[in-house]
Amino acid sequence: MLRLSVIRGVCRSFSARSVSRSRFGVRILRCDREPVPPGSSIWTSTRDGSSSSSIQVGKHPNRTRSLGAEDAIRESIQKSKKEIAALQKSQPAFNPVLAIIQAGEDNQVLEMNKKIAAEIGLNVIHICLPRECSEDEVVEEILKLNEDSKVHGLVLHLPAATQTSKVLNTVKLEKDIDGVSDINVGRLIQGDVSEGFVPPLARAVIELLGKSLEGKTVLIVGENGPIEVALQCLIQRKGGVAMSCVWNSNNLQKQADIVVLTNGTPGEIPPNCLSPGTTVINCAAAVVSEGLNSQHRDVESTAEMGVGTLAATLRMENVVESSRRWVERQQYKQWNLRSLKLQPLSPVPSDIEISRGQVPKPVDLLAKEIGLLADEIEVYGKAKAKVRLSLLERLKEQPDGKYVLVAGITPTPLGEGKSTVTIGLVQALTAHLQVNSFACLRQPSQGPTFGVKGGAAGGGYAQVIPMEEFNLHLTGDIHAITAANNLLAAAIDARILHESTQSDKALYNRLVPSVNGVRKFAAIQLARLHRLGINKSDPSTLTVEEITSFVRLDIDPATVTWQRVLDTNDRFLRKITVGQANTEKGFIRQTQFDIAVASEIMAILALTDGLADMKDRLGKMVVASDKKGHPVTAEDLGVTGALAVLMKDAIKPTLMQTLEGSPVFVHAGPFANIAHGNSSVLADKIALKLVGEGGFVVTEAGFGADIGMEKFFNIKCRVSGLRPNVVVLVATVRALKMHGGGPNVSAGAPLPKEYTDENLKLVADGCCNLQKQIQIAHHFGVAVVVALNVFKTDTKAETDLVCQIAKDAGASDAVPCYHWARGGKGSVELAKAVREAANQQNSFKFLYDLQLPIVEKIRTVAQKVYGAEDIELSPEAQTKIDSYTKQGFGTLPICMAKTHLSLSHLPDKKGVPTGFILPIRDVRASIGAGFIYPLVGTMSTMPGLPTRPCFYDIDLDPETEQITGLF
């Protein structure tokens, strides 16, 4: 930021044709322009425009008001009115707003500003502070108004002592309609006011002086601030010579054609300081010597409004212009994305070395490149930012881009690279085909990061960067979910304890306490009363029976389904006993921990469409049943608002970037085997608006198409209303060999030779799984492009064979991909195939009707997707289904919790198992998220650590603070 002293120096040397210094030490700037017509009548005003007088030496105006001032004022007002009308025609709900911060008494200029604002149709926010208010108090008010998107201009009506540099420079550039901040003045000097403003008072003086000042000398007296700088700059551009001096009669130079008196109180101006023909503009209520009129009979002074009123109208013009710019900023902006260059090495370095070798763009720059406004992001460090949901309202009329889902075949325990393909595809589209594209990924759980799988930022030259920030903590969303989930768990056990140890009266007195002699219900308690049919708001009016109904949730401990969560793989928390301390008075029960990403709150985060919807879903979460079999919710426990508070920032997607500078949203992180396994609806919707028509949003579903893709279609697409244009199905030669009968593989162990040597028979036999997954996608009526993620041990014969079999099975195309080794350049052919397939018509449909009974929906998924012969319900599962149906939850979609390592429930059954019976051992309900989830076989919701977890290789250098061992 340029400081004012620097700006002033720049202004005095800017575009000057000749520079000289008078004997009074006044710096003079000269440039050649047209002269001012002789005999001009000039209006004068105080520094803030509150009073004025007209002084002319040489020609009498005969006390007539300047038509130039009246015309300029009238034209300015009419112009502003027309512009506001045009803005409101295009944006009917739009209202331009001027904010005024006042400290001290009212005066004429304040009333003038408010009057003209009202005349042209501006709404005014008037904030009054005490005259003796501190600098910090003013700054605090300015900062609030800076963040208020409804305010388009800010006027500071403050005592001179309060108008400090700190105060003036706190005002945002786009709201500084008085044009007095250092940045605004600096831009004026540079000739760029596209985002700033010319000070209205300086502009008013120049307007009244005419179109040209060529050959005229203008002396600016008294000002030592932004008005002087602005006047010098504007005078110079009109062809005049600008001189400046402080208030000192010895400094007033008779050769000046025009004298502009700015701020301060000089006392009298001696008559011998003004030459005949000098025009004086008084912007400081200067007192011209009485002797001036007596000694110079050709001098006349009148008290008329002119410059001050014109300055006020021009100030309102600036507000209108600020409003127009604001409306313009709300429109969709074409991307101006600068891709980052890659220089791939061979052999390919480790993921973390590649990540550290690329310097990401500052995230605020990335945001600007893709059309985000400055107030739509909340920056976390240098490379991450939360994106506010207000963007959806701003771009609600913007057509969506194309929607691409990346799924996969049944994977090996090593993973087949869906995230890598997703990132490589987006890099190819954006950096190499110049097509707007966005990747939408899930946030990784730290359980697998420190356990078996490692991180989820992609790999090789197709990564999200910085990868260590992506994989560790990110912006704290999972921690927020953990906190909210466990608060609710604590509330359940505490409520059971308190109800079991207190009378109705004692409970009521504690739940509705008297505070300072006043007893009232909380808002959430009033809502519970209404649900109970008790329409009372005065705690003293409830009957004994009503009090009992209100205070007793009567939770049956055996029916509690809400578990505590932790974002760590910990097998010893799969079954625990709580309440063993003496303080819990013998209330002991068995429970368990789930991994954090299995929490229903995570599922809600991924499926919600806004804060109100999220709060509503959180309140609907069923945590247990009462002893009569009725559902007990988070709303009944009174914790909904607290949960929403903990989740208020987590609901915003996190913006990051790929190695080639393509944008990425990271948001939500449910597992696909124990949850619905997709990133958030909000991230997808925002990205679809940002890429615009013709752009692409590429999102990823967890694990194989039988799990993540099925839930994407049947759950996520139902909730969001979005429809995919194409599915990218990721396959690897390695996984196909496993499905063809190859030996088992495990993390950390060397691959058997069957996977490193060419073996066409294993590949061909294993393609049955690829064919089945293509068939599953076709059940939903969506085109499929197969992306073969090529490893260095794959042969051309193997890749050609896979691509041919995929096309024969109905894939629109099948393409070998080399993004791991080459970045986006290695996936250009995939990007072209996806673009072509996405432009084809599809006939998307859901797999089942929601009105089907729960059992039939489970059976449909089992038979049509997994290939099961039938299902088998345990007695517990059947009881739960009957209960959920009775409670009114029978029309919810199904979210199967099943192993990801096989189409069946048995992880060792590879290829395409048939003829099996799918066992449903339990059924749970995520009512807030909006689905029923059956647990298949022995599926666990808390992973465990292997013999040699990933954490053995993860370390921190205490000197450089660099992390090692992540992958």
C-alpha cells in the first residue's frame, strides 16, 4: 500500500512537462491544455461543502447564481436516478445503500448528503457515535460496514482529529466513495479509478472550472492531504499548473489565476495577495478581508450554495457507481485461469516430493481466477479457503456445467487410483484443453492415513496440493463432526441418568430455571411443547401431567443407536462399557465407537443444501426409542442449535488446487462401505455454477461402482436433483488379474510375479468384474467411459485387451491413462472421450421406487447390483425394519454397509460371484441424513490397525517442520 506521503510526492512529479520552484518554495507542475475561458464565475464552499461564497476579481457576476453549478447539479441527480432505475429493472430486489458514520453534531453537509441520497433513491444507514469516540471505535464500525454486502458506499462525517490515516485507510476501496484512502488516491495518480473513486469535492471544483485549464496557474492553499493530491492530479490533466502552499499570506502568489482555499482557518486574506482577475474558490470557509472590497471595487462576494451541493451530488454519483459495480460483480465471470507448469521426472519421485516441488498459487488469486468474489472466501493459510454458500444465490440463474462421476471396479486392498484419475482428468480438461473444470473430492479420514491406505490426495503428477495439508486436518471439518457427534452422545447418557435419579419437579426446575426472578422456556423447549400438543409459553401454567410429558423422554437404554466417534482406527473401541464411575450411580451400558466419518452428521454434511436444511436434518436424527417405541431425536434432547453452531463452518466447501493449478473442492468424507461414500452436494452445486455452461465438474464415488456409484445415484442424486452426464469407470490391470484368479495382494508386501509379468489370460478372466460394473452403470441409463489407470509394469497387449473388452461390453470408449507419470498431459485422450460422451443424450433412472417396502428395496440392490440370489434377514434386522416402517420411515432410500472388496458380502469372493444369499444382520436408520442402512455380514464401522501401520514411516523434521512418510 502506498502511504499518503509517497502518493503526494508521486503526484507532484506525475506527467509534468516542466517543474519549477517559486521563491516561496511552492512546487509547480505544468502541462499544456486548453485555457479557461475568461470571466468564469466560480462557486466556493467550505471543506465539507456546508457553506460557500462566490468571489471574483475583475468581472461582476451581479449576484446571479451560477447556471453552470445548477446545471451540473441537476444533471448529476438525473443521471443517478436513471442509473438506479436501470439497476432495479435488471435486479428488482436490489436497493443501493449509503452508510454514514457520524461523530459529533449535525451540520449542513450531513443534511445535504441525506437529502440528495433520498432524492435519487438511496437507502441510508446512519450510525451516530459520540463526538469523543476513539479511533478504534470508528474503525470497528467501518469494519462491520466493510463486510456488509448490502452497503455500497461509506461516508465518514467525523471531527478532523478523528479522520486519521488509520481510519481513512480502513474503508474498503470499493466503498470509499469520498476517494480519500491511500489506495484510492494512488490509483487516481496512476490514472486507474476502475475500482476506486475521484474525491467528490475535488471533482466538483474541476467541473466548475471547465473542460480545460491550459495555461492557467492554480494555487491550492492549506490542504496537506488527499484533496490536495487529487486536485493537483486533476488540474494537471486539464492542462493547468498546480502550486501548493500552507496557510501563510506570504506564500500567496499574485501570479495565480485561480486560488483554491482548502482546509484550516486562516484568519483574513490580505487584499494585496490577490491580483485582479483572480478566481477564488473557498472550500474552507476562508474569510476574505473586508478591505478587499473597499480597495478593489471590482470584487464581489455572494453567499450562495454551489460547490458544496455539487460535491454532495457527485458523492451520490459515486455511491450509484459503486452499486453498479457491485451488481456487475454479481454476474458470472469468465475464468482467467493460469495453469501451473509441470516438468515430470523419470523415475517418478515420491508423492510428497512432487507436491513440495510445486508452488501453489495463493488461494485468493485462484478464487479470483475462477470468478469468486473476495467476500465469498474465508482464507485458511496460503493454500486453502472456505467458500461461502451465498455464491449459490448469486449464480442461481447461471446454467450448470456437465456432471461427471468417477467410479471403479471392485478394488484390491491397494486401491486402483480413482482420486488420481479424477485429478488427472481435471488437469487435462483445464490445463491442456482449456475447458473450465472442477474436481470435487472427499476429505480423507486420518484413520486410513495412519493405518493402511495412506492419504487420498491422488498420486504422482496428479495430486491435490499441498498434499500434507489435504491429508491432515484440512480446515477441521472432521473435528467439528467429532465434537458435534460426541456432544449428542453425552447428552443422551446424561439425560438417561438425570431422569433416572430425579423427580419430575426437580427435572422441571433444572430444565426451566428461574434466572433473575424470570422463568421462561428456551426456543427449542417451546418447539418440544408444541410437538407434544401443549400450546403454552408460560412455565407456571403447565399441569402436572404436562410437566411429566415435557421432562420425561423416557429413553430405553437398550434402543440407543447413537455411538461415539473418533477419527482413528482403533479396534478396541468396537465394544466398550460406559458409566462405571461411582458418580454415574450404577448406570452402566455397553456401547461402541465408530470412526468419525461413519457419523450420521458426516452423511448430513454431504447431503445438505444449506444451513437451514442442515439444522433441520440435525434435529431429526433419531438416537433411540422411548419405552413405548416412539423415536427420540436430537431435537427432543434440546441439542439441535448447539450442533448447528459446531457445524456452521464445516458446511462450507474447502477450495484447493491440483499440481497444474486446476481448482478442487474438498468437502465431506463419508466412507462408501459404511456410509454413502460421496463428496458433498453443496460442493458439486457450487462447482457446477462456477464452471458454467460447457464446463465440467468431476466428482468421485468411493470404492467400486457397486457401492459408491449405486449410492451416488440412489441417494445423492435423489437429494440433490442433479443428474450425471457420464460415468468414468476406473480399472487397473492389477485388479483385473486379481479378479481373474491372481493371488491375494496386501499393503506393504511385494507384488507376486503374476502382477508384474504379462498374463493375458488372468486379465481376460478378470474382465468379468469390469463388464459387471459397466452393466450396473447401464442400469441407471448413464454412458460409461473406461479409464484404464496404467502402471509401469503393464504391457501394451494387456492394456489393448482391456480396452477392447470394455468397448465390447458397452462402454462408450476405453482409454489408457498416464496421468500418474505425466500429469494432465497423460489424460488428454480420456478428457476428449469424456467430453464426447457427456454431450450424448442419456436416460437416467433410479434403480427402485421409494414407495417399495424396505425389504424389497434391499432385495433389489442385492440382486440387480451385487448379483445375489436373495437376501436373508436376521431376527434383529427384521424387528428393526418393522419398527422403522411403523415409525414412518419406510419410504427412505437404502444405504448398504458392505465390504468393498467383493460384489458379495465375502471379501475373498472375487470376479463376479453368483448364487449367494446376502445376509442382513442389522438395520439402522439415519433419519436426519435421510436413509436406512442395512449392515451386511460382519461389516464393522470402526476399522482396526494392521501389524505395520503407515505411521511407522510418518515423521516430522523439527528444524524445517517438513513432514515425511505421507503418500
